Amino acid sequence: MEVTFANNRLHKLCNSASKLRGRYGPTMAAIIQRRLADLEAAGSLEEMRLLPGNCHELTANLRGHLAIDLKQPDRLVFKPSNDPLPIDADGRLDWSKVTKVSIVGIGDYHN
């Protein structure tokens, strides 16, 4: 999949192992890098259902976004960036046709 970032600060952070380790520690940094690599290697979002991390759609004020578990309670939050957004006949996101995502954040959105 094509992976982009919502802003330059997040792009620089996620593309620097030393910055990730400095901000999140070595264990969390390794998990973030693994989840990003999984996203990049996937042909579509559908493949993420089969990988560790419990990729899932979000609701309420984060409707339209998805998350992948990192180290509890933190998540890697992203949104599909295909244009137009692939929607199935039932009005739901068609995971098999999502081939572009934009990373929007790392953290605990439950607070």
C-alpha cells in the first residue's frame, strides 16, 4: 500500500528510528516500525485483517479512521486516502480496494 503522513512532523518522526526510540522507547519504536512496514507491504487494507495488530475501523469522533494496536493503550491511527473512497454496496468501506492510507497519529485516542 501507499503510505503517506498527515504532516511533515509525523513523517520525519516515523521515518527516523532514533526519533521514534527517543520519543517512545525501543520496544514501542520497534512495534511502530513493524506496523508501518506491514502497511507498506500489504497490497490492500484487507491484508491487514490477517496480521497482528487488530486493524479496525473507529467510530464516533474518529469515524472514517482506522487503528492498529501498538502497545496498550496506544494505537497507530490512519485513514484511507484513495480518491474516491471505495465504498461497497452496503455503504461500508471496501477494505479490499483501499490501497492508499495516510497516517494521522500515534497514541491513546481513548482519553
